Amino acid sequence: MASHTLGGTIVPATPPRPASRPAIPILVSAAVISGALFPLAPIRDAATLGRVSHVRLARGLWYVFLSPVYDSWDTITLLPPREHVTLIALTVFAYAVWRWRVTATGTRRSARRELIRVAIALGLLVAWYATGAVAPRPMVSLEVDDPDEVIVDFHSHTEASHDGRPGFSAERNREWHRAAGFDVAYISDHGTYAAIREALLRNPVRAGEGTVLLPAFETRLSGQHVNVLGFSAEEVYGRLPSGALTSLAGSTPPAAMLTIPAVTEDATTRPRILAVELIDGSPLGLEFGAKRRADLLKLCVTLGAAPVAGSNNHGWGRTAPGWTILRIPGWRNLTPVALDQAILATLASRQRGRIVVIERAPPIPAGGSIHLAAAPFVWNPFRTLPISDQLAWIAWGWFAWWIVRRVRRRRT
């Protein structure tokens, strides 16, 4: 080790810091490559859990460019509630182990400085979650090959609902669904048609000319949440939202859809139940739908109802968990009112082949848990990535390591 003199005293030179090892980019590259060697379909049939054809996920250029960020937010959005707690706990544990190793092998830090670091780390974790929930960003959308297939969301909200995000208007709801690949979305605010009135005025004249918003409302029936579908302003199950669309009264008979969590043990036939949610985009809905998928399908058979998907979006996040595809020949030339009638007629038909529910592959296997299967959780998302995202992950991993290495060299 070199030294120098200071006032006649030999002072040993500070040893150079060891070069940073590319452990993280190597791990990321290994995860991406192994995911490519053992690929997993990014979407599947929600009823059979099998592969689907003639449909695909689409990503824009900006999404691909920043896919490590957007893929991470999508993965977090698709986690059920308990896994969020587990993920945060694992993150805190990993941070604690890292800081323990740093202080054990290097210069010890004061307790005050370590507490400041902990506060900053927790703040960054909260900011990461919050940014993913509120920031506008590109979305993964669904595309179909058959022009007679219409993509529908049967459950969404606006700021008119008591639990809707402030500022999430009907038009922002329309933009969210357009970005996710939906052709039609039902706005099912809690007991009100307030937000849909303006949306109806801005609907395209023909359904194929843009994303169509249709009115519904969410209420309760015998302790069970239901969405009442259709343009009708008639009283349904003893409850009518204030300011109903009287100008469109009688255009279609009212019908209902059971939302999840659903009471699957009650096998009594309920009148006018045309559909049952298999997928609900809320955290509780995602957990219930994954655990009770078989029970929900049995309920569909008992009630003679069609399986559907609902985003249950309240204005938070930019990830669609599932889509409902209905085959309605000529739907693009229909008016919104006529399309609503056709959708209800398709749900009521016995031709179940005309209805397919598509879901995104979950980050962890059904019934699994992050703390019991940490490796599959880390690995599964890489198995569903297209090659464009895989290349972006590898490139960003090495680029970030190179930047950190350059900064450390300059400090040295």
C-alpha cells in the first residue's frame, strides 16, 4: 500500500475502495434468461386456466422502454392484500440485513444516522406504492383478431362513488378503459347515475368509433353486492338510484350481476342474475377470485349465469386484471343503446362459447404465498414477459450498475 509524508510523519494512504461487483445485474439477467427458457403465458382463460388464441397483450414504446418500472407496478397491483403485507415485511427484512452487513464490515454509523436512513427508505417504499397508484402511465392492453368480438368491463366506478378517487370523472374512466383495450365499460357507481349522464352525451354514435360507457349501479341484495345493468330506469330489487335516466326508461329490462366476494354457498336461484364475476380487480376481489374460482364457476351453473370480469376500478392504478370478450356480430355498427341490449342478450343466451373471460397470469401461483414461495414470486413475472421487456430489463440492470460504478470511481 502506498504512503506519503506529512510534516515528516509517514501517513499510510487510504486504501482504494474495491470495485463494485455486478451482482444485481447478473441476478436480473439470470432471472430474465431463465424466465425466457421456461415461459408462462401472460394471459389465460379464467374459467379453464388454459391458453387462449387470437388474443394478445399489447405494449406501447414508452411502456417497453421503461418496462422494469411499469412491469413492477403491474405486478404489485395484481397482488392480494396479505401479499402486500408480506412483500413489505420482506423488503424491511432485506434492508435490515443489508445495513447490518454494512455496519459489521465497515465504519459503524451512529444510531441517529441509521434511523434517518430507515425513515428515508420507508418513505421511498411508500412513495413507490403511491406513485404506482396515482401516476399517469402507459398500460398493457388486450387486442383481439376477430372484429366481431367486443371487449367489456362490467364493473367500474368514478368519483361519484363514495370510495372513488377524487377527480376520476367519467371521461377519465373512459380514457383508462381505452388504454387497457376495452371497447365497452359499465359505470356502476354506488346507487347513483350522476357520472354517467355526461358520459352518455359523449359516447360515439356508433360503438365501433370509440370506447362506449354504459350505465349501471351497484347496490345490495340480501347482503350480497350486485351490479344492476342496462339502460332501464325501473326500480330493481326495491332500490332505484336518485336521478335515474327516465328518458331511457324501458329501453331494456333491468338485469343484475353478482360481484365478488360472493356468497357461493347460497345455491338458491336468484331472479334476473345474468352474470357472476370471476375476476374483480380490487385487492380483496383478486384474493377471493383466486381462492374460490371453482365455487364461482359452480355458482354460474346453478344460477344459469355467465362468467364475466370486472376491473372494479375506482381511479387507482393503471393495470387491468382481466377482460370479458363477447362475440356479437356487427357490434361496431350498433348504437350504444342497441349494444347494451345485445350484451344483455348475449349474457342471457345459453351459447357460452360466445363469452370468454381473459385474465392476466397472477404473480404467484393460486393458493401460494410470497413468504412460502419467494423464488416463484420473483421468477414468475419474468416468465410472462415478451422479449422486448426482457431485453429492457437486462439493459437497464447493467446500465444502472455502470452508473453506480462510475459515481463510486469519481468519489474515490
